[in-house]
Amino acid sequence: MSAKKQKSYALEVTLVVLALVLAYFTQGIIQYANPPEASSIPSGDKTALSAGDEGVEDIVPGKSDEDKIPEFYERHLTDLAIAPDWSELDKYQYTISKRDFERELEEVYTINGKWKEWISTNEEFALIRMSAVDGEKLFKLFFATEVKQERPPKFWRTRDDLSVKDMNKPLLGLRIVIDPGHIGGDYAKVEEREFYYKDAAPVREGNLTLKVAKMLGKQLEILGAEVIFTREYLKPVNPHRPKHYHQYAHSKLTSMDLWANPAPIIRASEKLFYRAGEIKARAKHVNGDYRPDLVLCLHFNAGERSEELIQDEHFHMLLNGAYMDSEVAKDDQRFMMVQRILQRIHPEEARLSAFAADAFTSHTGLKPYQYNAESNYALNVDKNPYLWARNLAANRSYLCPVMFYEPYLMNGADSHARIIQGDYEGLRYMNGMLRPSIFREYVNAVTEGLVNYYSNRK
Ligand SMILES: [Zn+2]
């Protein structure tokens, strides 16, 4: 090799190395500029890498005291709850009349007169037991009078509180949280929201609700609303994983005199993770960060499991209420019940849900679901066959009106076929009728209910 050739060879090598180094850095810069989509999630989703226990760090960034799992189960509190701070209710002194307070307790929030074991009233005030353990600890709530009536503080606004009005944007000024029920994806099995029929693809409720949520969000934004999602992926909002609940599950099982063996502990931990833990995490964001005017909880219902698909499908909406005796007896649930009454959430929730149910049934033709009249956990609302009060973690924990949809049966003959068909534009013959996709029907039905309600603002 001549000296000249050697020189140009060295130059080539240098150039190649330089190009590689440059490419490496450019790649780095591009990656830095476009972080993976998941890192833009506002909620706790980003820590969830995979299903189950794998790949989850024990220390989750940004985890506050509020996120901590209590060390021990306490039987006078709901799963994972901590004792409420009753002084938070001081700001509601003189905001509600005795009549309204007692009427909601009687007609909406409880089923029999057992609440009187926890709350006593006279003309001036109510005395509410703060602790199931200590009967001496009482919270004194003064009723509003003709001369003294304060407004209850709250972050959400009723229809009449919204001052802006625009005929082309009927939802302008409204802040809506969309809560796609359940988690879906790899978690559908553990949360028991996965349905198989013959050789059809599996139906996962958490996937369906997310699909509807995304389509619905776009539509509501076009109509002027500000939209926030509790969940944007097939992943939990809960920063913890089932294994993190083992100690708490052990404490719960032993305090209930149940066998605290590995298998029941694992199952109890899974339930704490996807149910109480997941709703708690979502509620923390809803009440602390998002502070919306209303929450839309989207679900697909399912009938009793059987080999065959179910012919009769139905629809209903669930408002918070109908606390069972055992629920009123829990310190945190009694606190939240009183807080909802004081914020006057039910009247707005009932008005909204009535409009929502009307629109939903006109789009779907679904019949009302009928709870047993003797049931000790459900109460009909305003004699509307589609509206039922039930005390669920989600409709209790979000501190604003909640519209909780329970339409279609995932294992119903009609809906299953439509779900398997997937989304499509326009109309198609489905089960003998020309219809939109089940997803668009859901979206349009929810949208119309909201537009009908909020178009009527002052
Ligand atoms: Zn559901």
C-alpha cells in the first residue's frame, strides 16, 4: 500500500467512524425529542409496564402518602381506606335544611331506618357518629335556617352555574372526565372482565370501554367540552401491583377469621389491586387534579354466565345511593355519604341521568333492567325504570355528579355479534336491522343526552 493510499484509507475510516458517532448522537436526540407515547400520560399509567407483578419497581416516582397502602386492615373502614377527617365537613355548616338532609338520607342514600343508629337530628342540628369504635365522638352539623343559609363549597358546577352559552357548542365551558370502566388488556382475566363464546375472539370489557371513551372524547371536544380521561391505555392507573397488597390481604383475612393461606392471600391481593386500589387511584386524580363538573363511567354489562348467549338485553344507570346497613356502619362510607348529601350531588346527578337514559334508550331501544323490589342494595330513583341507586366504589368516590352507564350484554346474542363485528362507518345490516356500529351507537347516545341537558341552560 502506497503512502497516499494509506492516507486516504485512514481518512475513509475516520469518516466512517465520525458518521457512526454522528448517527448515534442524532438517534439519541431524536429519541429525546420524541419520548415514547406512554410518558405523556398524566396519570399513574406510565409505571405499568406489564401485567401481573413483573417489571414493576417498588418505588414509584411521585408516590405520595395518599398512595400508600395501609399497613393493616381495619374492619370499620372500607378496603384500603383511612379514617376520614370529619373537620373537613365544617365548611358545610348551615348549608342544608333539616328537611333536605333527612329526605335524601331516607329516600336516596339508605334503604331502611337503620341510619338513625348513626345519625340523630333535632330542629337545629344533626349529630353524626364519627367512629364505629367510639360512640362518644360526634360531629355536630348545623342546619340552614331561614335567616342563615350558606352555599356549600364544591369544585363541580351545576348546569345553572355555567354562564357561557353557544348554540354551536352546547358543551362549552364544561369539564368532563371520562372513566373507561375496568383495565382490560392483559388484566381482563384477573379482573374477571373477559368473555369467551365458541371460537369468537375474546370480549374484554376494559378494551370496549376504552374504545368508546376515545371516540366519545373527540365528539365531546368538538361540542366545546374540555375532556380528561382517567385511563388512556389498557393499563392500570393504580401504581401498585397485586404483590404489594399481600401484607394487607393477610391482615384482612386473619381479622375476619379466615384462612390466611397463600392462595386466598393471592386472590385477595388481586382483588384489592384491580378493585379498591384502582378506584382509589382514579378518585385521587379526579378529586385532586381534574376536578370536573361530571364523570362519565362507561361500562358494558354482562348477564349470568352460561353456555348460550342471552336473548333479553337491557340498560340501566347507577346513581350513588342505597347504602346497606353494613356500609353506613363503615366510618369512611358514612363520611362520604354525608359529604355527597351536603354538596347536593344527587339532585344534579338525577337530572343528568334522566336526560342520559332518555337519549340512550331512544338510540338503542334497550329495555330497563329491573332490580328485585325487595333488594337490600338497590333503590329505584324518581320512578324512572332506568335509574337505580347503588353504592359502588366509583360512584361514591368521585366527588361530583357521576353518570354510570350499564348498557348492552357482552354475552347477549345481539350485542355479542355487534361487538365481534367491530367499528364501521355508516349503517350496516346487523341482526336484521340497518344500524350503526355498537361503539358509535354508544357514543351518539351519550352525546345526545349531554347535549339535550346542557342546551337547556339559562
Ligand atoms: Zn363494568
